[in-house]
Amino acid sequence: MLGTLTLRYPIPCSRFSPYIFGGGGASFGGVGGGLEVRFTPHIGWIGDFSWNFVDGPNNNFGMVRTGINFAF
């Protein structure tokens, strides 16, 4: 179970929208940031990196994600 807060800033007159996020939960919590590029007003590509804090520093790990967003 994980809860996340995302702060996003759409750059005016562009298709770019950088964001940062942080969260916490029962198993782990993570912080990170990324970028969304909109191809159309409703379809965009995202890419981000997060650093996850697990039980003890030897278990922490980074994660890279990428995908397509469909906004409705």
C-alpha cells in the first residue's frame, strides 16, 4: 500500500510538464521526478526516476519508469 503526492508544472506554451513526487506506505516510500511530453491534449509520454526507501539502507533501490498517459 502506497500513497503518493505529485507536484506537476506544465510549462506554458509548450508540451512539457516536469514533475516531482514523494510518498510513503506500509512497505516502502519513494521520492523522485520526471517529465511528461504531450503529443496531443490527451496523450503524452512520461519518463521518471524514483528512489525507494525500504527497511534499512542495504535494501534501498532506484527505479526507472516510462509509459504513455491517456488524460480524460
